[in-house]
Amino acid sequence: MIATFRVYLKRRAGRGVGDFFVVQFYRTKEQMRNAARIRVRADGLSAGSFAHTLGFCLWYTKLRRRKDRLVRQRECGTVYLCSVAGGAGVVAHEMTHAAYAWLCGRKGWRPRWKDKALDEDIAWTVGWLVTQYWREYWKRFAK
Ligand SMILES: [Zn+2]
């Protein structure tokens, strides 16, 4: 991993306030895929092959025991990205998964929660729109 940082779900959030995803940034696709694979296995989740994964968003609930009760932590997932495939479209795709999971899991959205097809459709559409935007932008304004 060459970098890690937080991205917050709400604009006014920041240190000590608000839910966030951890971003883990790797140099190569293989390093990123291995990290995601190890994490998924460690969490006891089943995931398909990571053979073609350019980015990965993992949603979870983190609890900490405080006295006699469990308290939910603000960290709600990890987004895995890498420098060789970290273009705007991939980032937008994975961040859309993060937003979708958070909106359904914490904000009470009830579209068809856990509908993987809907989640994936939205993420692909946002990723593709953002990719096109930056292509057109750089055609016009690149120096
Ligand atoms: Zn996806």
C-alpha cells in the first residue's frame, strides 16, 4: 500500500465527526487485488474472482465494546484502488458503491437493498459518465 486516507460521506464531516470510508491505494493491480482478497477472506465473506478487478469497495459495520454495550464505529468500509487503474471512471465507480451502501445501510434508503444488479448498474453508469466528462474536458483544455 502506498497511501491510505479517509473519505467522508458528509461535507461537514472531518476528524472525529461523521461516517467515512478508508481508501487504500496500491501501486499495482496485483497488490490491490491481493489485499482485497485477503480482507474478504478474513471477514468470512465470499466474493468472486478478483482477476479483472480495477477497484473494490467493501462495506461493513465496525463495532467496539464500550462498557456493557456495542457501539458502532464511524468507519463503514474500505475502498481499494491502485495507481495504474485509478482513473476518474474507476474512482467514480467505487465511490458510487460506497455512497449506495452508506445510503442504504445508514440512511434508510430502501431501493432494493442488496440488489447487486442495481448497485452495479448505478456504479457503471456514474463511472462511464465521469470517464466521458474527463475525456471531453482534456480534449478541450489539455495543454
Ligand atoms: Zn462495481
